Amino acid sequence: MCRSLPQIDAISERMSTSKSMAATLSAASGRRDDAPSGGAALSAGTAISSHSMRPMSTIRPAFIISMGLLSPSTPPGDWTVSPIQRVLAHVRLAVRADDAHARCHAHRGKLAGRLFSVNVPVATGGRSQRLVRGWVVLTGVFGVMMITSGMVFYALGAFLDAFVDEQEFSTGLAGAGVTAFLVASGVCGYYTGAFVNRIDVRWVITCGVLISSVGMALLAQIRSGWQMFAVMAVFGVGFGMCGLVPTTTVVTRWFQRRRSVALSIASTGLSLGGILLLPQMTRRIEADTLVAWAPRFAAVYCVALLLSTWLFIRAWPHEVGLAPDGDPVSHDSRTGEAAAQLPGTPFESAVRSRFFIFTGIGFVLVMGSQIGAIQHIYKLTGDRLSLEAAATGAVSVLAGTSVVARICGGIAALKASLRWLTISLMVVQCIGLCVLAVADTDVTILVGVIVLGSAMGNLLMLHPLILADAFGVKDYPRIYGFGSLLMVIGGAGGPVLVGVLRDSFSYQSAFFAIAAIAAAGLVIYSFAGNPLRDHLAAPSPAPLPTSVAKPLTQLTAPAPAIARNGDADAPPEVLFEVVANGTPDDEPTARPRRAPEVWSVERT
């Protein structure tokens, strides 16, 4: 039985004042009655304290006096300390230490909350483990995004330049090959969204990694235009299966309250891939050829993605006994029905809504102009500055700017309106494209790249965030897959348009044209308005069952085993109970019920 500290003190004081009790306990512990009662008497015990892991016989009487278990007025000759008193001393010491530790831990949490203006709950082992598990999954998603963007998406510009230099393709033809890649990835991403709710997302990503690795290796075998289109289509199919659709789906499943921050951190890998991986690839392509390095790139790409996928990512949080944001999962969610229980708008209703249509058209135009600028900014910088190093540096600055801007945008999305934040970033993108259209020096190109990069990373992150916020998580893979398909198909014309206008006129005309297209997308998106969020509406209450009154049946009261005082001849009463879904035709039946009785025990 657990006792409070005052109870322990009272017991210890009674024990210390009762010499007969002390003698009895001493005899029970093996100490002789004629043993000296001073410090030598304390060496008889052999028990070990679980708190300090020291023999309890080493506890001095002065220490026990300080703990309140021995009266200070007791003469030294009468210091009889029993094993029970020693145990009580250790119990009280442990309780005081644990209480002080808990108060200190809570004080640190309150202090951290005051310093950072956040609520800091007292962390427990289970809560820390749940939080760590979510960040481990986010780390895997970060790695997949970094590798796919750095070695594929950002590298498309380097591949385009290699096709022009090594195979003597025109810029328009090479841009059409990039368009074939984007269309294939968009179509495959749409069907991938339908699969990830039925198949473990890790297997979907693995299939995409294998297919895209084959496509990357086949880049070394391209010698004609039709071969380029075929290889880029295979390459795009694999990229669509391991790109944004499966990775953002994992993030939306694992995070709900701080989804914008999680998406901003994960999608930062997109920009870091351009900063860290693209310069290494372009340096080797320029030193040798794409024909020589494409198979090696494919091997590194395949191994790195498979490790990131299978070491860190889990498809659903309920697979490890968790809910989104590390919350405890309910028993029903453990049975594999978590997807059906998630809130969300059905796919058919979502894609027919006014918000989805205007948002989709707006992002098609905005992302089409953005993709066209990204794929040609490498060649634009190289042509205007006549320096390959400057072209690589421009792409790295573009990616680095998007990293910082994406993190800031993810934090801003927690408090700001997603609609107005998106409109503001679209305006910034239009300004950046206009600056790049007229830039002809290293400083002006740098300014244009920084302005464009600040909008580029955030718009790519905001598209899945807007759809998840508007339509929920239940059918998010299909909704985002369809939206991504529209965006990619429409945006795939960006590189082709820029390439054709560059061959016919100049990069200045091309970038002014895509800036006008982005402005048109801004206007269309502004008419989308705010989403209805029907999935967040409270469900209508279920109708109450019809009820009728039905009496209890006749019951026989058992004979009591003890005497009673009461009126045995009290008239019976009819006691009714409510029976759900009954019928009014049920016949009432009475059972005898006696008046309240007073029970007493008779002495014999």
C-alpha cells in the first residue's frame, strides 16, 4: 500500500518511541538484544538500498534524525535504528528526490515555453519515440526528393545542353525531348496516385527507381530524335512513380497540424539536390561526355534511392502504432482501415469543384512558365556570359535561394492565408522572369535568379499543400496525381515554347512570353476563391431510436440470509423500462416490488 509522507513520518515516530516494538523488530532482523546500541549496532543489517545501492546498515542515526524518523531528543545511547526505519528513510529520500526531479523537469519545460512562446509539454519516453519516428520518415522523404531532383529534374537542363553539343540536336528538338519526359511523368504520376492507397508506397517508389535507372542509363545510347523521345518517355515514367506524388503523400499521412512545415522541410531536398548533386554531374559531363557517364549516374541513383526508401520510409503511421503527428492511434486504426477513416472529399466531387478547376488552370500556366525558365536558365546564362562555370553557378544559386525561401514560406503558411501567400509568390515569379529577360550581366542575372528562386520553391510546395488543405487526406493521392497531371501536361509546353522562341527570336522574347503566361495564371487562380472544405463539416447526428415503455417481467426475490425489518405485505408496483426499437403493441407485465426495506444483523 502506498502512503503519503505525513503518514510515513507518523509511523516512524511511533516506532522510535516504542522500545518494545524496536526490540521485536531487532530480534526479527537477527540482531541480539544485548548488542550495543551505538554506531556498532548499525552494522548488523545486510540489506541493500535500491535508491543509493549502499548497505542500509551504513545509514547513520544522525541522517535518520534529519529525515524525521528518529526523535532528536533521543539520547545517543538509545539510538536504536531498526531495519524498518532504515527502509522508511530510503523511501522518503527517494520520494523527495523524484519529486524534486519532476518539479525541475516541469520548470525547464515552462522556461522553454516562455523563451520561445510555445507550449512545451513534459516529454515522456513514449512521446519522444513517437516524434522521432515521424522525423525519421521525413528524413527518408527528404533523401528521395533530393536525389530525384538533383540527378533528374535539375539535371534535365544539363542533359538538354549535352544533346545539343554531342548529338547536334536543335534546341527546340532537345526541348521537345524534355517535354516528352514531363508528359510521361505526369501521366504516370496520375496512375501512381490511384495505386499508393492500395499498395505499399515503398514498392511503388522501388518500381519507379528501377524504371528511371534504366532510362538514365539509356541516355548514353541516344543517336537520333526518335530514340531520344522513347528514352525520355521511359525515363519520365520511372520518375513519375518515385517523384512528388508518392513522397508528398507520405508527408500528408504522417503530419497534419504542422503539415506546411513538414512539406517545406521535405521539399527542401528538391533544392539541395540542385546545389549538391547537379554541379558534380555537370563537371563530369563537361570533362568527358554524357555517353560515358550516364550508366554510372544510373547506378549511383538506383542504390541511393533504394537505401533512402527502405531504411527510413513507412507508408502509414498506424503501421507502427501511431496516428498523424505522433498521436496515439485508436484500436480501429490498427486493423488496416486507417485510409477509410481519414477525413477527405471524394475524388469525383473534388475534381468537379470550382476551386479545383480554377486552381488547376492557374497552376498549369504558372508552373509551365516556371519549368520553361528552369530548363533553359543554364543555357541562357552560358550564352550571355560565355562561361560554363557561370551557368552552373546560376543553377546552384537558383536552388539555394529556393531552399531558404521554402523554409520561410512553410513557416509563414502556418499563420498566413494560403490563397494570398500563393498570389504574392506568383507576382514575385512574374517579376523574376522579366528581370531575366533583360539581364545581360552577371549581376542582373544573379538578381533575376534570386527573385525567381524565391518564388519557385514555394509554389512547388504550395500546390500539394493547397490541395491537402482543401480536400483532406483520404483521396489526396488521386486528387494530387490528377492535379499534377494537368500541371505537368500544360507545363510541359514551357520548355518547347522557350526553345522555339529562342531559335526564332531570342531568349529575351521567350522569357517575356512566359512572364505573360504566368500573369494570366495569376489572374485565373485569383478567381478560385476559398475552398469549401466539406470534409471538415460536422456530420449530422444519427436519428434517435424509437422507444416504447415496457415493464419488467416477474422476478422472484431471493430469500435473504440475514434478518430484515420491513413490511412484507406492501402492495406490488409496476416498474417500467425503456426498450429500444420496441412496438406499442407489447403488453405490459407487472412484477411485485416491495417498499424500501431496512436491513440489520441480529446477534445470536
